[in-house]
Amino acid sequence: MAKNEKWVSPAAPRSTSLARLGAYMKRDWMLYLMFLPGLAYFLIFKYAPMYGITIAFKDYKIGMSIGEAPWVGMKHFIDLFSRSAFRRALFNNIIISLLKLVAGFPFPIILSLMINEVRSSKAKKLVQTSVILPNFVSWVVVYGLFYAILSPSSGVLKDILGLFGYEGSIPNLLASQSAARTIIVLSHVWKGAGIGTIVYLAAIMGIDQELYEAAAVDGAGRWRQMWHITLSGIRSTIVVLLIFRLGEMMYAGFDQVFVFSNDAIVSKIDIIDTYVYRLGLEERKYGISTAAGLFQSVIGLCLVLITNWIAKKVDPDSSIM
């Protein structure tokens, strides 16, 4: 070691970082105080219950603690995959999630581009508010609206067809196996498309307006500006939201499917979440239901990692990790 060279302890960088963090917390203590409720929510409702994952590998019975339950290894997973009802729910889960992704993911992007092209600020606010409102309506109310429209005995559809002289019978689309998934997807798009525009419109507002002015000087019309500037400017936002959406592929919407489900169409729209609900709460088979939920979460995590890896290869700035 040179004469004037000072020896630095390996713990020095860590102590320096902790001192810097302490200074930040002392300076912005109100912001950290506001952060505590959100942190407490995730610790209590997301991380603490993860201990219950061990039920998937134990023969748990109601009345005993999780620690007392004997280990059974992969027994519940073997039993789970041997059930035809679970395989049906898995297939429906994948089909409905893919349909929602194909139909529902591009729609907020298209809607955002259309709203952005509205020149009147009052009209733009009115349209944006109108498309966001359905998101705050519960699925029970949404089902009531669809029933009021599609009911074969008293629905609005029957009255409209009657105005054109149609006197025949109207099929009950809410109990039709051929129309079940279509109604699920359409109601999902109608309810959730508006809330997705908030993120995209915020990203669009962050695009440098001088790019549009330069494009207009070069003779680019609105369509070319939209394609080469607007879509290019929100590309990273689209990729990030796509990663999140693919991570939710195994969650096809419990609330929606549970409300719209009935005995006539359950074979077409029964998903893993509703299957776990029946196993855990109705049949009290906690080990198998926990195994199904764990399988669902692991697949979702794998989808997120794979999608993020692909996004990182294509565009490093668009990945989340």
C-alpha cells in the first residue's frame, strides 16, 4: 500500500449509503410517512399470507395450525392435474385471457389516439370522462345492464327488433355456450378500455410538441404524425403495460366470470379462480386449492420474466428489469 493511500473498509460504502438514506428520510420524512400505509398494505395482505403457500404441500385440515399439518409432498399437485374439471378450467383460462389480450389490449391505445386527435378541449374531457366511467361500475351492475339489454323476455334488444316487425323468438345469449366467451370479452373491453387511456394519454402529453411542428413543416399529415411520432413516443409505455398484462394472463377475471356464470355456460367460462373458489370455500379442499393458486402464480411469474427478457432483447429501454 502506498504511503499516502488510505485504507477503505469494505463496510464503508454500505455505511455511506445508510447515512445518505437517513439524510433523505430526515429531509423528506412526510413523504416517507405517506408511503407507510401502502407499504403496510403489501406487507400484511401480500407478503405475510405467503406462508400459507406451504398448505399446497401439506395435509391441512380446518382447526389445526399450518405448522402442525403433516407434509405430503407433491400429492396435491398430482391430484390437481388428474382432475378433468381443473384441466377444463385451465383451458378456459388460457382461451379467455388470450381473447381479452387480443381484443382488450390494443383498444385503449386506439382510443387514446382518437381522443388525442379531438381538438376541442371540452369535447376531449367529455369523451375521456365518458369512457372512464364504466370502470367504476361493479360487475354486478354490468351484468344487470347486459341482462336488461339481452333478456329474451323483457330486454331492450327484443323491443328494438319488435320495432322492425320481428315477432320470432330471441335466444338467451347470457345462457348460450356459443356466445358466452364473446359476451365476457365484450363486457371486459367496454368496462376496462377507458381506464387504460389515462396512462397512454399521459405518455402522449409528454411527447415534445416540436416534433409535430417539424413533421408538419415536412409535409406529414395527421396519420403519419400519429404513426411515426405518437406511437413511437409511447412505445416504451406500451411494452411495459404489455409485460404487466401478460403477467396477469392466468388471472382471467374472477369477479366478472363469477357474476356472469350460470349452469348453462359454466363449462365454457369456468376459470382457475372460480375453480379454486369452489374447491377452497365450498368443498374445503384447502391443499388442492392452494396448489392450484400456486401453479397459477408461478406461471404468471414465468410469463412476466419471459416477456421482459424478450422486451430487453428488442429494446433495452422498454424492459422493467
